[in-house]
Amino acid sequence: MAAPVMDPQYLKEIEKARRDLRALISSNQCAPIMLRLAWHDAGTYDAKTKTGGPNGSIRHGDELQHAANSGLKKAVDLCEQVKERHPQITYADLYQLAGVVAVEVTGGPTIDIDSMASPEEGRLPDANQGFSYSIASNLVLRFSSFHPCINHASSHPCAKHLRDIFYRMGLSDKDIVALSGGHTLGRAHPERSGFKGAWTKEPLKFDNSYYKELLNNESDPELLKLRTDKALVEDPKFKRYVELYAKDEDAFFRDYAASHKKLSELGFISPPSKLSLKVALVFVIAIVAILSHYYEGHFSWNELSSQFQKRFNLTDLASKFQKRM
């Protein structure tokens, strides 16, 4: 199937914004919070209801002020500097691009992101209405103090908590462990999460040290290990990935890039290509021709065609994707 058509001008703006983000993140040493912004904008996605996701809605009132998003206004404000220079880029793409660049400038893998020109409201519909309290209440990520599993004596509730969050988004155990490696960047702040400290000795370097520290029983006691971190080692299905990534950084980088890409595209549906639209049109014409044969004498060809166009909104469909072709 032919690939959807890319907008050359939009791609140029993406690359310009990427350069500006590199400079911004490097000069402000804000890679961790930029990555967190990208994650949290995407983390509201619900695979069952097809709502939420990386639509740029995190910049709006109630969502930005949610406890799980504490401190992210700084990242939103920094991104606004890039948005002012590149107004064509949607907030959805800008925030995900910021997360991708944050990983790259700190030594992590290159992450492919979808760069297709987006509708004005972002890559998902209705960015202004993207927030859902029912979803956001479950977006209390691993470093948060709000979930009871954090202070539970056993890691089992935390393993379940992680799966509840990530399975809701349609992600897997491998995705959970790979994305958890993002905690190689940054540190917990007590005013945001109730916890203090970094997970690794070099919190501005993206590598596999997070997993090595998880498996190291004699690691620095000053380094942070929450119950949700320990759950990755104590749960057998999680642990096999922890062990793999601790010994093979290339495997971690490969899987992290794939999982990050998946997270950044939750709910995104590519518009049909020219070929797929042509195939659909041929199919509809064939059906109309067959029905006109069986109903000859009852309906004219024009009447049948009109009925099909109304029934399947073919006129609206054609006009909807005309600009993308």
C-alpha cells in the first residue's frame, strides 16, 4: 500500500524546531522534564474508549494542574518559545518532538516519530477536550506518591498498578520495563511527588544504568528505589527484561525507541493513501453495479449511486481527505 503523502513544508518546520529544541534543552539542562511532558501528554490514552493521548491538551487548565502533572508548567512554557518561532507545528507534535530530542541530546537512541502534517487541532481530534478525570486519575506514574502501592510492604500491588496504567493504553510488559528506563534521566522532587533523589548517578545521561542499579543490592543508598522500581525486579515477567537491558544497552536502546514511538502515536490514525481511497471507490462502484443489476426496474443507476453516497457519506469522505492527496 502506498505511504501517505508527507507535507514537505511541515517536515522542514519539524527539523527547524528540532534544532531549536536541541539548543533549548542543552542550555537549560531540562531534558528530564521535557521527556516527562511528552510522556504525560500521551499517558491519558485509553485504548478501549479511544480517548486522550498525545494531543497537546496537557497545556490546558485542569489537566496541567492535575497533581500527576505537578511541575510541568515549566516544560510547557519552554516549549512555547519554540512554538512562537514555529507556529505551524501542532502542540501535539511539539511536545512529542521535545521528548524525542530530550532522549537524543542526553545520549539515548534516535526515535522515529510520525512527521505527517497534522490538522490544526493536533494529531488527535479536539485537543481542548482531550482531558478526562477518569483517565488522569490513573495517570499517577511510577514516581508518584499518590498511589497506595508505593508504601505497601509487597511489590505485587505495584506490579498490578503499573499494568493497570500501561495496559489501559494498550502497552505491554516489555513497554512498561523499557519506558521505565527513562528514569535514567532526572530526579524526583518532594514538592511534586513527595520523594527526593535521582535513580542513577548521572541523571542527565541516557543509558542503561537504571537497570544495573535495580539489580545491584549494594547500590548507593542515596539513589532512589521506589516500590514500583523494585516491582520490576520482583515480578518475574518484568525481571527478564530488566536483566536483558542491564547487560545489553543496545537491546535497551532498540526496545526503548520502539516503545517511545508507540507511546507518542497512541490514538493516531494515518489518513488513507490515494491507493486505498481508489480501492474503496472501485469496491463501492462494483457493489452499486451488482445491486443495480438485481434491482433493475426498481431503481435507476443514479438513484442507487445517490443512496450509497448518502449512506456511506462518500462526499464527506472525499472532501475530508482531498487536501491530504
